[in-house]
Amino acid sequence: MNLTQTRKIIFDKNTNEIVKNDELFQALFDQCITLRDLTSCIIKGECFEERFLEKLIIKNIHYQFIYKTKDEEDKFTFTFFLLPCTWNIINTQQHKQTFDFLTQTYTKEHLLLLLNQELKWAVRDKKVFSIALIDITHLRNINEMLGKDTGDYTIKRLGQLFKENTRDSDIVGRYGGDKFLLVLHKTDIYGTILYLEKIENAFKEINFVFNDLNFDVEISFGITMSKEEDSTEDVLKRCTDAVNEAKKSNKENIKYVI
């Protein structure tokens, strides 16, 4: 098998379902039904490391793959290039476009793509979802007083916290240097309150320690619910306004819901 041979998976954006699958990948991604299922599988890396190589054996030869994603008007196409496992291939460009190097959550660019798709699904399904912008309140002070490595440790630790406390159907990404964005799939105001309580409790359990130095971290939340007429700009502006109001209150771990 050579590099020119490919396998494809195609997702229909309107139905949020796989419309074309390859029999080779049917077993590999047997639990992947929607686009979010597959992207969640990819970001965890579990199926590649634990399931992929043992399933992808062709004529007694083990194969690995690299992939690229094409965003078209009505569909996403994942193209997989199959390579012998003796090749040392790292698909750095695709990874950089999708995942933040420090937190391994989604990049801002990919976040906006997924948020826009979430808005379309919410209108189609007549369901709301919530969006949370989370600000590390004094990250600049941490960088200036304790060093940038300490700031990077803080960002990475919080990224881990958010990933560990969200569902596979939710979206977690780094929106800016000191900000994370969470999109809670089909979550109403009551579910959002329960989720924030869960995050708060998990956050209180973290002991921030770097180079044997303990330090405090504060985070502020800006929350909004989706509306049928919303654009990505609309929800992001409401979240930004909300988190700024939360920071002005000078109270620790404020939740400001609009």
C-alpha cells in the first residue's frame, strides 16, 4: 500500500450523521455516529493508540494514518492516508490548526467553526445551548510576578480541569491567552447552573503549585444562552460583556448569567 491510497469518512452537516463510511473504519469507529463523536475520539487519541493498530492490519502488515479535514458547504470530509507503521509521520500542521499546543483543547479558529455549526443545529432541533467564557482573572500578574512558566502551568492545569468536567458532546477550547470558551450542547439554564457548580467544586480542589511555590488563581465566568436569531458574533459579545461585568465585581469565582 502506498501514500496515494486513501479512505474517506463523510459527515452530512444537515443531519449530523455519517453518510459515507469505509468498511475498514466501520470497526475502528464503531461508536462514532456524529461529527462530534469523531472529533472527540481524535482529541483523546485513545482509539488510535489502543484500538487502531490492532485493527488496521492488511496482508499481515500494520498500518498507521495521517488525515486531513475538508469543510464544504453541506458536509465535512475526512480523508485518511494509510502508511506503513515503519514510517515516522507527525501531522503537525493539522494538529496546530485544530488543537492549542499548550492545553490540547480546540484553537480559537476551530472553536468558531464548531460554534457556528452548533448554532445551526440548535435552530434545526429547536434546542438551546449555553456558552461560557472563562477568564483567568490575574494571569498577567502571575506571569510578571512568578514567571511565564508558572502562567503556562496555570493555563494547562485549567484546560485539563475543563476537559475532565465536560461531556464528549460539549466543546472546550482556548479562546485567547487568558480565556477558555465552553459550549454546552443542548444544555438549558438549569443544566448550566448544575454544570457551574460542578466546575466550582472541582476548581476548589485544585492546589496550584509550581516549582514548590503555592499560589492562588481566580477565574470569572461570562454565561449566555443561545437564541434562534443568534450569530457567533452575537453570543461571543454577550459572553464577553458578561465576563467583563463579573471581573468588575471584584468577587472571587463570580458567575454572571445573562
